[in-house]
Amino acid sequence: MSAVEIRPSFTLSLAGIVGLVPFAIDMYLSSLPAIGAEFVAPIWVTQLTLTGYLLLLGVGQLIAGPITDTVGRRTPLLIGLGVFVVGSVVAALAPTMAVLVVARVLQGLGGAIAVVVANSSVRDRTHGDGATRLYAILLTVTALAPVIAPVAGGFVDAALGWRAVFWVLAVLGVLVFAAATIFLPESLPAGRRSPLALGAVIGGYGRLFVTRGFVVPLIAVAAMFMLLFAYIGGASYVYQGHFGVGRSAFGAIFGVTALALLVGALLAGRLSSRLGTGRLGLVGVAVSFAGTAIALGSVLVGGSLWAVAAGMALALLGLGICEPALMSMCMSAVDDGAGRAAALLGGAQYIFGAVATVVAGAVAAAGAGSWIGLMLAFAAVALVFAVVLARPVAADRTAATHRKGYQPA
């Protein structure tokens, strides 16, 4: 398959799709206390509105992927965005906590379908360094969400109440639906589609698990997402509990580290053609490992909050650099069944990320060192596999240099 020209309207439409998912996570976080108070619900019940969303976001992709490989991308995309809008409206009108949880599940299911189509559409149209640059753009949008969404949600909640937050998400969903309808034509021709059967689906996922070019970067990107969600899951306990910062200061620190993720994504787009995908992934993971090690070392010697925050910002900078490369390697390793590949890639990120969030919350209660040590372990796993990924690239380039310089007698 040869790469085709990527139009700005296509890129912007995909950016809108991938932006909906993190916005639906982060925009209502400041509203959780008000939601729990209105429904007189304990914290663990209120948290189900987040857990249900994340689980469906992960598991839903595993189901949606094979479907998009069978029927194409466009129809499932529009259905998914429609389900997201319906879930947003139901959430805004929810009379009980149970209805709100169901509404969030609908949002997660719709978001799962949309994300699968977004990632597989990139593979339908381009590959290699071109795909890495496009994934970097999409990651840039994703990285903006933790910076913009909580602030925007807080203003909306303060002015109009928590239900207005879900009305805003519904409007955003409608706008993205309109853009997808106009600018995203079908990208999977009928001749490249695969039949939908349980045996074929299981076999398709099985083939991915034995495809080295897919599995190795998948493990690396899953480990890096576990680092990210471990940070999200434990940051408030450590920054507020261990270092004693207030809520406003915590928001500022969290926002700065999220900006580091954004900067990393921007750097990935610029460096992809210079370093190549494999080396870019290794550089990013190495930076994350170094940043996490700095943060842990600072805690062990009784360092300041700012040293820890700087180390974690460096870790997220590396995540922003490596994730587009690792995703590109995963998707470029498959010729057929890009929907299944995108589903497994996205599902692994959010399912393992959800697990890491729960584990990080428990580990962070034991202290800052334990929390950062957990993230360092995730970074170490990613680094091992990133080294494996970079070696063939270096070997291939060396061989190519030798062939170019060889002159027969």
C-alpha cells in the first residue's frame, strides 16, 4: 500500500475525534464532588462514572475493531459519534446515579468506536514516518486535553452546574459528527475488507499476538501508558498528601507536566524524519526512564517537590516523544486487519492504564518513593522493548551503508 496525500481537513477531523475521548475524561473531574453530593452517593460509587467510561473505552475497541474491518470505517464512525452524543445527553438529564453511570458507559462505547476508526484510518492512508508524524499531531491534541478540559469544565460547572458540562460534550460531539460526515470518506475499500466471524476474529487477534513487529511495540506503548495512568492515579495523593500542596498548586503542577507531554508530541513530529521511527521510540522511552529515575532519586535523598515535578515533567516529555513512534510501528506491522490492530492497540492502552490507576492509588498511599518506583518499573519494561525495536533499524541502516559503499572488483 502506498501512502496518499493527507489533507488538512482529514487531519483536523481526526483531531476532533481523538480529542473527544480525553475531554470526556477530564472535563467533568472538577464536578465529581457536586455529582456525588446531588445524588448522595459515596465516593466509590461516584468513581464508577470514570471507571465505567474507561473500561468500555478499552473493551469496546476490541469489539469495534473487527467490525470496522468488515463493514468499513465510515458507518461505524458515525454510529460511534452518535452513541457518544446520546450518552452525553442522557448524562446531562440523568435523574439518578445509576442512569449517569449507564450514560458514561454509552459515552465510552461511542468513544471506543471513534478512536478505533481514527487510528485505523491513519493506517489506511499512510505508514512509516508519515504515520508517525500524523500520530504525533493526534497525540498533541490528546495532550492538550488535561490542560484545557479541567479548566473549561470548572468554569462551566461554576457558571451553570455540572449538567452543563455534559451538554457541552454533547455539542462537541455534534460538531465532530458534522466534520466526520463532510470530511472523512470511506478509507477501506470493499476489496480489502475481511468477513466477520468469531473464528476469524479470534484468529485475527491471535495472528497479531505472534507478529513480532506488532507485539514488541505494543508491549512498550502499554508500559508507557501504565506509567502515564500511574502518574494520574497517584499524583494527587503524593503532591497534596506527601508534599502538602493545595488544590490550586496541584492543578498548576499537573498542568505543567501535561504541557511537557504536549511538547514531546510536537518534538516527535519534527524528529521522526531525522531519527527514524525505531530510534525516535528509543530516545523517547530513554528520556522517560531518566526523568522517572531523577524523580525517584530526589525523593530518596529528601529532595524538594520541584525536583520531583521536574523529573516527572521530563518523563512525560519522553512519553510524548515515543508514543507516536511506537503506535506507528504497531500499525505499520500489519497489512490487513488494521481495525483489529487499532482496537488491540487502543484497548491495551486503556485497559492496562485503568489497572495502573488503581494500583497507583494503593501504592501512592505507601509513600512517594513507592509510587515513583512503580512508574520507574513501567519505564524500565518499555526501555527493554524499545532497545529491541531500535536494533533492527540500526542494523538495516548499517547494512544499507555497506551495500552503498561496496564496489565490486
